[in-house]
Amino acid sequence: MAAQNSVLIGIARPYASALFDIARSENQLASVETSLSDIARLLGESEDFSRFLKSPAIKAEAKAETLDAILAKTTTNPLIANLLRLVARNKRLFVLPQIIDAFKAMAAAERGEVTAEVTSAAPLTDAQAKSLSQTLAEKVGKAVTLNQHVDPSLIGGLQVKVGSQLIDSSLKTKLAAMKIAMKEVG
């Protein structure tokens, strides 16, 4: 799995880097990052859209035509529209989430921020997200941007990954540890 993810990141990085360079040269980093966040949210909320982008059964031409139709009805940032068309034409839409993640990491580094991947059982409130961000910022000594994910199987608690450090306070992990401990005792 890690090897596959490494390959996907390798495919995504040149697209993200090119988009980052163009967005920075045109002073559109914030606008492009916001648009990419909207696309990431759409991918997370719409299983159909996500499957459509990843499906090898749907030809690249059909995906490109569909994206063109969608883009024609929206006011998407032109840089994002061009990226989506290029990625579709090159049959690389399956790496769109990795392109978005790589771009966000580059933008955060440009601002001197660190990105934390936060997975919770339920969506965090704005107050919880702000508090967590402030706590992490104090710990790492830099501003922290949260990429939030929801995984109901965690039952409760959080999993927070900052760089290579993982903090897992989820009930799922605690219950699994208790189960292992009880097996060892019994």
C-alpha cells in the first residue's frame, strides 16, 4: 500500500509543482488553494464523482468531455479548470487527491505552516478545530493547518498526524489495545 501511494505521489507531484509555480507567479495561491479544497470536499462527499474520476472503465475522452461540461457551468478558477483538463487528457484523474494534497503542502510550506492530518469519528466544530490547531502550533512551534477527515469507525477520539508523528487517541485503537491485553492475561 505504501509503495502504491509513493507511486501516486510521484505522478501527482509534477502537476502540483507546476500549478504551484503558476499560481505563485500570478499571485493566486490562496484562490487556487481554496478551489482545490472545494474539489477535495466534493471528492469526499460524492462517492459517485470520486468513482467517476478513478474508474479505468470510463475512457479519458468521456471524462474530459464531462469535466468540460461541468466546468462550463461553474465559475472555477481558470488555473484549476486548465489543470483538470490537462490531468483528464493525460489520463491521470485518479491522482487528483494526491495533486491536491501536494499543492496544499507546498502552499503551507510557503506560508511557514505545517499541515496536520486529523481524522475524527465526527466532524470537528470550528471551536474544536481552532483549539486543536492552537495546541499543535504550540507543540511544533509553527502555524498548523488542519486537513480534516471523518472516519466513523474510530467511535470517538482523534488520530492526528503531523509530519511523521502520529498521535492516536481514538477509542477504536484503545479498545483494540484492551482486547490484546485481555487475551494476554487470559
